[in-house]
Amino acid sequence: MRDLLLVAAIGVLVLSAPRVQAAASGLMPQPASPAIAGQGRLQYEGAFDVRWKGDRGPVLDAAVARFARDMRTLSGIDRWPDTGIPLAIDCCAPGMSTAALHAQDEGYTLTVAAGGIDVRARSELGVLRALATLRQMLQGHDGGWSLPAATIRDRPRFPWRGVMVDTARHFMTLETLKRQIDAMEQVKLNVLHLHLSDNEGFRVESLAFPKLTAGEHGQYYTQAQVRELVAYAAERGVRVVPEFDVPGHAGAIVRAYPQYGSADTPASRFGAVLDPSNPDTYAFLETLFGEMAALFPDPYFHAGGDEVGGEDWASNPRIQAYMAAHGLEDKEALQGHFMTRVHGIVDGLGKAMIGWEEIVHGDIPRSTYIQAWTSSNFVHTATQAGHPVVVSAGYYLDYLEPAEVYYLRDPTDAAAAGIEPAIHAKVKAIDRPALSAVFPESQVIQPGLALSDAQKALVRGAEAPLWSELVTDELLDSRLWPRLAALAERFWSPESVRDVDDMNRRLVLLDGQLDRLGLQARGNRRRMAERLAPGDAEVVAALADITAPVRNFAHMHSMHAYIRKQPIPVQQFTAPADIATPSNPVALAFNLEAARFAAGERGLGATLAARMQGWKANDARYRVVAAGRPALEAALPASAATARLADIGLAAIAHLGADTRPDAAWLADARAHIAELHAQAQASSSLFASIVSPQQPPADLIIAVVTGVERLLDAAEGQ
């Protein structure tokens, strides 16, 4: 078993065959240094002959077994040849512990050559990252599979590259979280931050305080399940950082143990707040955090600290007296006092505390990690104060922006995310208190603001949060992926890697690979479509493939109802806008092919025409299937818009083929239709737009293939 029985297949370097694609052209994330391409490719026929050097433990044995299984899954090869590709792995470091994942060197050198494959790394994590690269290098050609000859020297730009999953508002099962960890391994993400408590629920079993999960209907993780998840993640080079949010967002805690709350009926829209004047509150947290910290061996413990409503503190005489006695002048000072006490608790448990940006108030040590979330301004402020920072500002996946929007924001760019000055000027002109609260002056982007080299050194990395107000267990895969892969590249690769079209091209390829390796984004979307149209799910899915949900919380009807002081509607989670995804590979592929065709690759014409004929045929079927089904009927205008786009695109291709220019009247009509669809997209192009726009597009759907058709139209008009 020393070599895991991986002894079959043939490793042959084909020197005379033409290259199928450049060695690293399909990799995501792109390596730190350009790959050095060799000659030919190494044939893969089913397995490897693993040869170990240096130290290794059970983690690497399991990793190589996973790698071999995944390669067989990706290739579909089910035979066992007599010999295997020589795979030499030289790992210099001893076996890794779960707690020490954060300190390991993730760099590696990978060589594919005539004699086989060579992996060298200073740690087991480096080997895991090299194997992730090898998976992506597998290429199909001429009915076979191969790895291009190359040498890759790689290491991450940032040590903290994560995703935050909110399990409090909607519970995510253990199986669902494991799928995300599997996908994280493929793209070299290394931190899974779990938001485990909020107003809606407390999601980890507590033996000390069993009431915390008594009303959760089984929707929480037992302590045994937590240990299982942490171990599962560690085997894949992923750390699990727990978050238990205090003092705000404490509704679940206060419902179970009201004696620790600040008010009988919380007044803040952010939910219940713990009582900082009650010494029993700190005793409670010391016991609770001690129990939770023992379950999560990572050295970092997230204590929340965000969005503390001050109404309950202001109306509580006991708390006001406490503030006066301790010289605390306002809510921020009281919160800083509270979080300083919490820091002492966390530090006493041997953990380093991390919290949202609001925790900087008070006497928090400079070594405390700050998670900047409201704007890049705070990245500047926190690093200027000497704090290490994890950047989440600009990376909120629940904004439902396409991958390219997040991709172009760099963690060290102090003007990357925030409120545009022009938008803030519009907010001030409207003069509505609810709007001003959403668009505060502190978050306005400051042109010219930049981090010094010392400040950049304090940016430890970045993390993409996905809050789950509108994300169920069934939706998690498609709301994270494939966009999260683009952010994995932003957090790993050099800042100079910024070609959006190339990123989208690789995103299409990677999405298919992740699906073959077990993600359920496509499968769950199909099941959702089946519920809307039993027996005709493919019609709903086909529309979803070329549309996207509205962005910037426009689909969160409860949020807009709050700002507009309207009754909060019940939100559904199986509607066309839920099935649609912000960066669907089908739409991305069409737009990329259309751009290439417009640039002169006329051989793509038949493929593009077939795609657009499919939109027209689907619209005809959709009209029949939608009849009598309100959720589908709401999307009829979106389906009709795609059929109209198909007519425009097909006509443009015909004009290009005949070398004729479109009629002026027809062209004006086509331009008007495209302009209308662009206007629909603009209605949720920013948080401000999504709030003030009089209406969003029908069924909350944006047509995602407009840019591709517009490229075709531009080419036809310009010839």
C-alpha cells in the first residue's frame, strides 16, 4: 500500500505531436511565475507510479489517492494499464497538524517531462497545491488524455485566501460544506470561515448551554460533526475559522438565554445585543467560547463585532449608568470596551482574535486581525493603525455581481471598493434618512488614496463572504461557483493577472471540471427547474443559462421594503432568478465566441447560429410550458427578449457572410432593443441604482448574452 497501488498506465512523452494548448493556459489560478513550456506532452492512460522522497504522512497518502481518483474521473478512463506515469514527490517538511496549516509554505515546483512528473515542495501543503495544478493540466485530444510538458514554479501572493459561508440564516448541511471544501482544494483556497451564530440561529451543539440549539429542529452541527468537518478540511489544506458574532446579531443567544440581553424586545433592525454591563455576560462568553474553541483547532477565532445597534443600550438605565461609571461617552466607546474584554477571553484561550472592522474601537492590540468589509477606506485605516487585515470589501458574493466585477478589485487597492463619489452626491441630493444610513460618508471612495509598502505588507489576504438571506443549502453551490474560482485567482496570482476575457475563458473550462468532480450547482439548478416545470425542466434551465439574477440586493425584496417602509414580502427560493446564476458558463462561452467571430474567426459562425436558433426554439416551448404557472409567466418577457436577440444575432451573421450592411431602419430597431436590455441591467448596476430604480426587469432577470449579440451587430454595421 506504500504507493497506494497506483501502479498502472503508460507515461510517454510525445515529442512530435503539436501542442494542444499552452501548458498553463487553462490554469486557475494562474501561477506566480509564467510556466516554462517543454516539448510534447505526457500521455495519461489511467494511473501513476508514485515514488516518495523526504517526509510524508497520512495526509499526503490520502491526497495522492484523491488525486488519482480525480484524474480517472476527469478522463473517464476505467482500465488499469500495466505501468504508471512515474510521479516523484519530494516533500521536505514533516507532516502537518491541523492547527499549523496557517504557517506552512504553500509554494511548489512542478515539472512534467519525458521521465514523468516531479513535484517538490517544502511542506505537505505545497504538494497539495501542485496536485491541484496537475488536475487542471489534464487535456483531452484525439480521443486520449495527456499532460503538457512544462515546469511551473508557484506560490501564493497572500497567505489568507478564503470564503465565508453564512450557516446561521440558512443552515448548510455537512455534505454541502464538504463539497465546497473539495472545490476549494482544486483552486487553492485555504480558509473556510463559517458564520455560526446570528439572530436566526446558533449552529453548533453546546453541552454547556444546550438551549442554544434546542429550537433549531436539528439544523445545527453536533460536536462530532464539527470535528469531522475540520479534519476533512485539513486533509485538503483548508482551515476552518469559526465565527460567533457578539455583541450584536445575538438574537439566537438572547432567545435561549434572555438574561444576557440588553432589552426584553430588541429595537435595532440588526437584532438583539448582549448586555456589556452584566458581569455574567462575560462569564457566559468565557465558558461558551472555551467550549467552541476546543472544537476548532485553528489559531484564529472570529468574534464578529459588526453592526451593533445602539438603541437597546441607549434605552437601558443600567447600561447607561455603567457607561458613566467607566467614562464611556458613546456607543462606539462601549462597544470597544466590550470587545476589549472579549479579546481578553479569546487570548486566554490561546487564540488570536479576528473580527469585523468595527472592533477597532477600544484597546484592541495591534496584532488583532481586522476584517474590512464596508469599503477599501477601512483597509487603509486599519493598516495605518498597524493591524493585519483580511479584505472582504468588494468581494460580497451575495451582491450577485458577475465574476469580472470582483476580479478587477485588488485587495491592496485602497480605492477598489466603496461608494462612488458621484453616487454619494445623488444620495445627499435626495436627502432621505434611510438612504443616508445605507450610504455613509465614511464609505465614499477617496480618489488617490493608496497603501504604503508597509501597509500592503499588513494585508494578509482576502475573503469572499456569502451571506445567506437568499441562499439555501440547495443554492449554495451555484451562488459560490464558478465566481469563487475567479477570486481564488485574485487572491493567489500576481496583481498583474487581469485579463477578463481570458479569465472568463478559463472559468468556463474550470466550471465543467468542478462539475465532473462533484459540485452540485448544475444538478441542483436542474432539480429546482423540475419543480417549476415537471417534465419540462430543460426549457426553464435553458432560459436560466442565458440570463442572470438582478444584482446589488435588487432580488432581496425584504431589504427594499425596509428602506421604502413597505410591508416585507415573503421571499421565494425557487424562481427563475434563483435558478439563474451571475456568471453562467453557457452565457460566458457565447459572449466569448461572439467576440472572436466579430474579430474575424468566421469558422465560429455555425456554432453561434445554432446557439441562437436554440434560443428561438426554447422561447416557443417556454410560452407553452409557462402557461398557468405564475413564476414562469413572470419570466415570459425575458424569454421573448432572448428570441428577439437571436433574430438580431442571426441577421448580423448573415450580413457578415454576405458582406452587406444592415438596413438603417432595422439597425435602429435592433439597437433600441439592445439599449432597453442594457437599461434593465443598469437598474441594479449599483446598490444605489437597485434601491432608487422605479422597477427591475421582469422576474428579476438580466439577459446575460446581450454583449455577445451586440458584438455581432457592431461587426455587421462596421464592415
